[in-house]
Amino acid sequence: MRTPLRTTAADALKIVIVGGFGAGKTTMVGSVSEIRPLSTEEVMTQASVGIDDASRVRTKSTTTVAFDFGRITLNASRVLYLFGAPGQQRFWFLWDQLFAGSLGAVVLVDARRLEDSWYSIDRLEHHRTPFVVAVNRFTDGPTLDAVREALALSPEVPLIDCDARERSSAKHVLITLIEHLTRTYDQLPARESMP
């Protein structure tokens, strides 16, 4: 699909999607982007054996090696840019650059591997970046209350279920994030508020 950027677009808002290896970040960017997403997916080779733990995502044959990029037009003047971060530990050094200039983030969680989300949450809290947590339901798993407790999330952090493959579900996650950002930035003193 080819959707040209409107000539009236004046404000670009940056959102980062982070999470563990195989949590569905590339899928989410692709399902919600109005343009064909830029993807740096590469085929996993024997060289990654012993480096990337694919034992719990056995059907995964490709992996993001830099970032994914998508776009959503919010209105005549505002555009949302989505950056999906790579999930493997060997690419975490890219995250600080991806966080630069971002308003907020989505932590995409695979309920079967909650521990894979700890680093994402830690980095966002370190950068003081507002975020929401979306549980990508591959199968039945723990309740949202159990996930909140396991991840030690504060009550202020929105936590929702999602299916990253479905556009409407991915949109709901982003709407939840935008609402959270609005509340967060409205509470800041004027000099610290959103640009």
C-alpha cells in the first residue's frame, strides 16, 4: 500500500515498540502501519546458534537486526512514527539511539516468557520514558493481574491484552499509549511538558 505523507504534516511523534525476542514487535508495526513498513528482518542462520535462544520460539526463522519502521497519520498535521526495536541481547546497544526523541513506548510481552520483558521495562524506567505494557496472547496464560505482579509494574502503568496480528488490536494499544502520554505530560510543569 502506498500512502503519501500529507504536505500539511508538521509534527512528527515518535513511539518505540520494545520487548523480548519473538514477542511480535515486527508483526505489530506491520499490522498497524499505513505504509509498507521498513523491516530489517533477516533469516536466522547457524551463526546465531548458541547466541540467540530460539528454543521457545521454534517456528521463528527470521529476526530483526536493526529496527522496524512504520507510520500512522493522526490528523492533517500530526504523524506517528513507529520504531520496532530488535529483541535479542546482542542488539540492545541500539535501544538508546531508538529511545532518543521518543515520546513513549510499548512493551510487547509474550505471556509465556515474562522474564524476557524485564530488560525492556528497566531501560524505559532508566530513561524515564512513559510506557504501556501489552500482553501479546499467543496462548492462554497468566491473568493481567498476575502479569502486573510478575513484572512489578506500578499501578500507573497501563497493562492490556492484545493480538499484534490484528490491526484493531494494535491500534487499541497505541490509543492506550497516547491516552497515557496525554495524562503523563499534562501533569508535568510547563517547562518539562511535551514539545
